[in-house]
Amino acid sequence: MIKASLHFLTFFFFIQICSAQNSVVINTEGGNHVISKHIYGHFAEHLGRSIYGGFYVGENNTTIPNTNGVRNDIIAALRKLKIPNLRWPGGCFADTYHWKDGIGPKDKRPTMINNWWGGVTEDNSFGTHDFLNMCEALGAEPYLAANVGGGTVQELTDWVQYVNFDGKSPMADLRRQNGREKPWKVKFWGVGNEAWGCGGNMRPEYYSDLYRKYATFIADWSNTGGLFRIASGANSADYNWTEVLMKNIPINMLGGVALHHYSVINWNEKGSSTDFTDDQYFTTMKSALFMDSLIIKHTAIMDKYDPRKRVALVVDEWGGWYEVEKGTNPGFLYQQNTMRDAMIAGVTLNIFNNHSDRVRIANLAQAVNVLQAVILTDKEKMILTPTYHVMEMYNVHQNATLLPLTIKTNDYTLGNRKLPAVSASASRDSLGVTHVSLTNIDPNNSQDISVELKGGKYSGVTGRILTSNKLRDFNSFDNPDKIKPAVFRGATLKANTLSVKLPPFSVIVLELK
């Protein structure tokens, strides 16, 4: 009997220890950094059905409601998402794109072959005016990626003058001739894309000098530094690239340094977007969580040269990358979007929020019909993906003050491998409302979490949850609302402590007043 009681006590204390591992402590009176809304940016490349058949269906389309050829339903959905910025025209496409081919009468614009993405003919019917007017309709800042690999300094300076100069000049006059009186005042400019790869296979030393040259000639005319110039940054863990750029480019010439990282199983065998194994899920989430380590290490390098953190780390390509859907063009990168993608979005946005002192711009790849898209279309039909819903739930963090937190979490295990099951971030908005976002990536186990609200005085908690019956569930054109946010009732508030029960593979955003 005594031996049995000891076994019971051992088991009891084991359960207590395990259940106590999930804890979050939030300093609700702290916070020195604002979570820039631009962390929640998006990306639209001339790739597959992102632009043509996605955003843009043409001015003469009578079956799909549109304004100047741009789908009204997409504009409405992205406005609800509070999309802060949109990057265009690439991607790899940017370093083959000549912007003057996309202005003027559409029937007189030259065509080109999109060699990067499917070898299709690009007719340039969607160009600078179309994109910048669309950004105005979205209420989003345009982020233009300039052609450095296949262009010239003169071509870029002409583009800056065309879209930004309000006085009399050849390019400003050409803009007016093409129907736009006032300039758009574009702030964000990417000086090339993936210069280490499709942007020219350059060495960082060579690109650093090239960047200095381009950046010199695209300064604004008032010399106030009003343009935010972004250098083509590292491919994932290429820390030497960041080191060379930060060492060789004067800080006053840099607005930001880019970083690209995709959550991928294996670049040679990326796996299906919907029919994935438990092992493939684990590997994908390990890659997504690696973003935290990447940001820490790239930030440490930047801190050596820029301790005041004047230069932003710009993660302008991130997301899940799988094999294309069967029967689709391999060069179009069209993939479905499951609860796995919601997990990628949840943990990644928590990471960005928590590093918002250095990460101030980011762009999910991509917005419509490409990679981890928030919107998928099929002719007149449109669906919102699980990733869309996560970003809509998280937009409460935009321009809010980051609240420091510490987290202790159980492990999500597969065999002898393990990952942290729970991630979190928290913020306080301009009205004093606190929001806490929690993601449980464990596909099998719920997580009980104790959240201590240090210093806060709250009277109530409400919440929303995104989850589904199966990890591999997705929204289809036949069942577009299978996955959507619902009211969350699994959080209770007592004194200054929240008790939260997180279901498997779920994303939750709590609001405290």
C-alpha cells in the first residue's frame, strides 16, 4: 500500500510539473518599442496568377466586378486585413522588369517573356499606374523593387522622378501625359532583389559597391532622406552577406537590409501542401521557428555597426513553400493553404513582434494565388485561406507597443525530436487595450497555459480562435468557410492571471480591458 501511494505521488508530481511548464509572464506596464504595422506587409510578383487572373482581371471583364481591372472583392478583403504595404513587381521578376514598358496606352506596350516564371508572355498591361493606383485603393504603402540586375541607374532615377516629383521635369511631364497629375510619393524602394542569386549571382562586396552607386542617385530632391532605401539582403543563414553590407555601406545610405527565409521541408522534395506526413509537418515547423535564430544572429551583426538600430531588418520574403498543386504550371507556384500554414503564420508573426526593435518591415510571399497566399481565386470565385485569418486576427498588434514577456513551454515531440509547443507575443494599443496572441503548434495535445499579467488591472477577457478538425484541413472553392475564426471561450481571468486552454494546432488572440 505504501509503495503504491509513493507511485501515485510520483505520478501526481510529474503531472503537476508538466502542467506547470506552460507559463507566460507579461510586463503590462513595460514596452519601449512599437510593433510597426509594416511587419504585416504583403508581396505581389508578376508570377503565375498573382497579378493576371488574381489581382487584375482587365478593364473589359464584365463577369467579375472590378475597378479599372482590379477585383473589388480582393480590394475589400485586403482592406479588412489592414494591409500596410505591398511589394511589387518582384521577386526575381524585378531584375528583368523595365518600368517604361508598363506605362502609356496599353495597346502600344511591348511584350516580354517571363523567363523566371513559366516562360509565359508578359503583355505589360498591369504597370506602374495600375499598381500605385491599386495601392491607393488598398490604403497601403507601395514598396517598389527596382531592376538592378538587368537595369541601369538612369532607369531607376527616371522611375523615382516619374512617381515622386511634383515639379516640371521630363519624367513628371510624362506622368501627366499618361493621366496622373499628382505624384504618388513612393517611400519604400528595394535596390535589387536576391542579388546573391536570381538578381545577378553577385558577391556581397560587389553588390555593396553597386548599392552605394544606385542609392546615391535615388536620393530625394530635398536631400532630407525621405526615401527608404532597402538593400538586397541575405539568403537565410548567410551571415557573411549581412556582415559585408553593414561594413561597406554607410549607415546614412541604408534604410533597411533585407532577409529572405522560407519554411521548406527540402528544396529538392518540398512535399505536398495538403497531403503531408507528421515528419514533414515537424520539419516545416522547425524551419519556421528557425526565423527566431536568424533574426537574433543577423541583428547581432547589424548591432556591431548600427548600435542605435537606425537600419531596419526587412524580412521581405517569408512563408511556406511546397510542391505546386497537381495539374498546374510548375512555374506558377500555386499551392493550397492548410492549418499548417496558419501555424507558420502564427509563430512567425509572434517572432517578428518580439523582435520589432529591429524587424520593422516584412512581406509574406505572396498575397494572391502564389506560395503561402492569403487569397486564392478561380475565375469569379475567391476564398480566404487560414493564413489570411491569422493575419486578420493579429492586425490588432499593428502600431501597438510591444509588451515584454517571458515564456516557458512544453515541448511538441516527434520521436526523439522536440520543438517548443507554444509561442506568444503581446501588445498594448493606443486605447490602452492589451492583446495577447498564442499559437500551439502541437498537432496532438492541448496546452494549458498560465499567463501572469504583471502590473495590469483588467476586468475582462475576450478572444478569437482559429483551428479545425484536422491539421490538413483547408478552405476550398466548394467549402470556402471550413476554417474561419470563432469566439474563444477557453480563457478565464482571476486577479492578474489568465488561465488558457489551447487546443491542438490552434491560434488564439485575446483582448484584455
